[in-house]
Amino acid sequence: MSDAKSLASAIRERAGDAPVEMGLILGSGLGHLADAVEGTAIPYDELTGFPHAGVSGHNPKLVIGDLLGHRVAIFGARSHYYEHGNAAAMRLPLEVLTELGASRLFLTNAAGSLREDIPPGELMMLSDHINFAGANPLIGEKTDRRFVPLGDAYSPAIRADLHRAAEAEGITLKEGTYTWFSGPSFETPAEIRATKVLGGDAVGMSTVPEVILARFFGLEVAAVSAITNMAQGMSDEKLSHEHTKTQAVAGAEKLERLIRRYLSDLA
């Protein structure tokens, strides 16, 4: 029995046998949504092989239960590449998610905007990404499954549903291309200029490895960025992680409304 199967079995013993419909990975400052779930919370350190989440603003626990009539699994923290240099750190949690029955993954993150029409406090739904970091979580995978096509990495069907949900809530939801930098240092003005040339609309330090892994496991994917700042060189803001956590609160309320409406509409 694989580690994922063993963990999934142990989780079902604590949280019940009903299949999970969807997983959610929450970004900086967005972990409070897990508190709305009626179910079971399991700290990561009780799940052998789950990564240690060493970033402030995250809540390292897996919460499984009901949210607006849907059985969800919420990951209150993610492991970032910059913590250890391992792009595949979230592979086991996502494999466990598939073992629990999920078919969809919804990711959130905090990001810096390169577009004046998507200022801090707004949301940007990912339509594509650029892997500026160059790392890949499937390096070392020995089967031909490693050749994952990413032309439809961000599900058009889920994106359409999210647009309808945003319209119903009166939320502006533009789409754009997210560019992944390894971090932990913020980008330089020259890197931001290069990203603009490449077609990036927002920058961040997460999400892309998880998207690749999710598609590897056959999950449909959607991702939304809460914009916390304009990218380096585009404003006079002084960037810091504390700034990111503080500004993430502004987008978190909209993001929670969006997720709730999306789930309600599915029901």
C-alpha cells in the first residue's frame, strides 16, 4: 500500500468515508476559510510525509468536511519551493487528495500585479502561467506520465463557472497569466520588465508546482490570485512579507464570497 493510500485510509477513519469532491489550497492570509468547514481538522504534523509549512500567515492543517453542501478538503498551508528547493513538496498531499476521491482543485495565492487595471485588493483568475523559476515537480518521475500536457492546465469550464459566480456577487474578476518566481526574495525591477515582455500579468512564489502535480494526477484546476501589491518598480510601495499578509485581507473577503457563490451554484 502506497503512502498516499495509507494516509487516505487513516484520514477516512478520522473524517468519515464519504468521498471528497474538491480540494482547496489557501494562500497567505486566506486560511480563515477553513474555519467555515463543518468537519475534522488534522494538523500536518500528524500526517506522516506532509510537508512542514514554515511560512507565517499559513495554518498547517488539513480540514475535511462540509462547505455549502459540498464535501471539501482544505489545505490551510502549502510548502513553497523557496523553503527547501523541492518543487515536488506538495506531491504527497495532492496524491492523498485524489485517493480521497477529489476530481477538482481550487488554488489561491497572494500575488503582485503587473497591470494597472488589476490593482491591490482585486482578484485575478489564472488563465495560464509562466514557469520563470524553471523547476518542475515531475523531475525524477520514471514513467511516461511525466509528460503532462498543460494547454488546458486551468479548466475552461471551472473558469466559466467562476465568472458567473463573480458576476452574481458583483466582483470584478479579470483573467491573466501568473508568473512563478522561486523566491524568497522579491523580484527586481528588471525581472518585472522581463515578465511584462514575456506576457505575465502577475507574479508570485507558489501555485505553479501544484498545478503541474494536479494535472499529473488528473485533477481539474482553477486558481485565483488575491492581488496584494503592484510589482516592483510599478509603484512606491515597500514590499515585504508583512505587507503581503496585511494586504491579502482586502482580497480575502472577495475571494471567500467568490468561492461560496461558486459552491452554491454547483449545488
